[in-house]
Amino acid sequence: MSTLIRKIIHIDMDAFFASVEQRDYPELRGKPLAVGGDGKRGVVAAASYEARKYGVYSAMSSKIALQKCPQLIFVRPRFEVYREVSWQIREIFAEYTDLIEPLSLDEAYLDVTHNKKGLPSATLLAREIKQKIKSKTQLTASAGVSFNKFLAKIASNFQKPDGLFTITPTQAEAFIKKLPIQKFHGIGKVTAKKMYGLGIYTGDDLRRFSKQDLIKNFGKAGGFYYQIAQGLDTRPVNPHRIRKSFGAERTFAEDLYEEEEMKAALQKITEKLSPQLLDKNIQGKTLTLKIKYADFKQITRSHTSTQKLQTQEDLEKIYLPLLKGIFPLQQGVRLLGLQISNLSDENDASQKGKQPGVQLQLPF
């Protein structure tokens, strides 16, 4: 009996925001560029590959980025343009499959097991999609092709920029064994450091640990690490994926010290967050207050309500006691944020019981 298999493509645009800016403004091409604010509290939203050579990456403070690359050019983000380009790319995806799971403006999973072109090779499909994206947007994308989401995402990052890499079922085990543990999607710096302490440096090292041992050392996530070490990932490409959380945050030009100042700041954040929830008819039960201090130390405080939260008034009833709990302050606050999770919406029921599509093994 033939093995059942899926064909998944992960498309990841190369330095998306920065590449759009370099496309639209030729004078920026070939230069180290950061999208974001250049003020003392600014943060890099995206960095061009020229900037990355100096160690500049997204989520880095602008101050540190300039220290690494004094000639760095900052441009303000144009999210309306990025969204427009993202929709152009999404239209290309739709020519090949309806099973599209966007992860952000610049990346998505595609299940092309039963593709609209009727082609058996996912690698050839990925190459064609990359070419169409380049032709329509003048931007490059990297593609990863494999039989599950985990390996497809790993593959898309393997030959960036403008890469195309395929991991077939027969190649998966050898590939995973050689893969450095810090390259595993889902294993961050903190977890990787803990794994080093256990003698885990590669996928081969990880495969030597039993599921029970990994759960003992890493909790529930240990079960996931065990699965991906074996190359197992049964998650379907879900075009109706429900967001797990919504949030908004604000970094201040000057540190805040007074409770009333912080209340006012949080009120402005809820004015941004609540309309999104109402517009999408989404409610949540858990509200998390995020605080980042002047020394960049970050803490969170959460509360889960028995009632569903959606309006500004709902959120205020939760965040005010959480805020009060951080006083007295030891230092100023540079950032405040709110995140609502434990979400529910009208689509919840329709997503239950769906199974990933599979088909007889075909060439990659």
C-alpha cells in the first residue's frame, strides 16, 4: 500500500518591508536600511540584507542598530503599501490552491497536494509561484517544500534570499539529524541554551531523548520537540486559522513613573484594541498587561475573567487592578501593552473536527 503524504509549500518574502522600500525608492537600493523609528526609543521593524551584514535585525532597538551600523538609513513604515503588496501575493497563491494559511503579511503555508494546476511536483509549483511573485511585485521570495509544515518552514529559511529548498520524505531523517538545534523552528534562544546544558546540539542529539525525558525537562513543549525531532507534524494548513490573541502596545519617548500617566496610556491602547475586537466580533477571557522597564526588563501580569471581554469598559475593569499591582516602582516604565487571549468567535464551531487532506505519494 502506498504511503499517504501531503505536499506543503512555505513562502517567505525576503526582508519584505525593507525590500518594498528599496523597490519604490531606487536611491535606497544596495544600502543598509531599517524600517522603523530612529528616535532613542525606536525599534527596527525590518532590516535589509545590507543592514543584516552588520548584525541589524528586526525587534532590535534603533539605538543599538545605529551602534552596529552608523550609516544605517531609517525609513518610516508604510503598512498600507505592505498590505496591498501582500494581497497581490495572496492572489497568486489562490491560482494554485484554496488551502492558504497566512502567518503574517509576508509569509504563508500552501497545501498543494490537490492543486488547481494538477501538477504532481510541489517543487515545480513553488518555483513557478516565486517567478510570478517576482514578475508581479519585483520582489523575491524564498520557498520551502516538504510533506509537513515544520519541515517546509525550516526549508524556506535554508537558502535565503531568493531560495528554493525541498525536503522529501526520504531526505527528512538525515536532514533533521544534522540540523543545529537553534535552527529548529519553535526552539528559541532560552530553550536552546537549556538544551546545550543537556548535551543537545543537533537534531540527532534531540532524537536520543525519549518523549518522557523531554516533557520532564521542557514541560508540555517537550512533546512537540519529540515529534519534530522525528519529522512528525500533522497540523493541517488551515485557511480559517483563528488568531490566538490580539494585542497593542506603546513605547514612550520618556519613561513613565506616575500611575495616572500609565492609566491614560492604557486607555489610548484600549481605544486601538477594542474596535478591532468589535469589528471582528471576537471576544476573549484573558487579559495580559505587559510592562517593560527602563532597563529593558519585561514583566507580564494576567487575569482570566469568567465573562467575555471585548469593550473598553470590559478591559478597563481588568487592567486597572493589574496596573496597581506593579507599584511601588523601582524604575521608570518605557513600554506598556495589552494582549487579550483565550479567544472565541463565531467560527470556532466550524473549525472543529477538520482533518488534513492527504493523497497517495507523488514526486516532490
